[in-house]
Amino acid sequence: AKIKSTPKDIALEKRYKSEISEYKRKQTKLEKEIEKLKRQVVELSAEIGRSLLGESRFTPDILSTSIDNTNDLLHKKEIELRDILFTIQNLGRRI
């Protein structure tokens, strides 16, 4: 025998699915931001080499600070992403 879904059950399921899709949208956005930050770190690191050779308008100190700041932001975004993935996983279990 199949258990009937009440209007409340249907509304809850709809809300959970809506929440999951919102979190997945945030996940996609964060993944793109993380990839961009990773590319920035690589580009900044390459620029340090040019700076040491006198081929850059930036000093190694400025580049180093910029790399540190970018890595900090990257770390925060990765934590945010991990939290979102955890939330998606838990919401998925409720349905």
C-alpha cells in the first residue's frame, strides 16, 4: 500500500527542493570564484619571477602580500563551499 502525501508533505518537499537548488546555485558560483582565485595565485607567482628579474612593475613584497591575501580569500571560499556541500547533503537526506 502506498502512503498518501498530504498537502503539507508536498509543500515541504517543494521547499526542500527549492532550498537545494538555491544552495546548488551558490555552489556553482563559489566553484567558479575558487577557480578564478587559484588562477590568480598562479599568475601572481609567475609575476614574482619576472619581478626578481626586473621585468615587472611590481615589487616582490607587493606580489607576496597580494598572494597571501588571495590565498586567504581562497581558503575562506573553500570553507564556504564545504559548508554548502554539507548543507546540500543534509537537505537531500530529508526528502
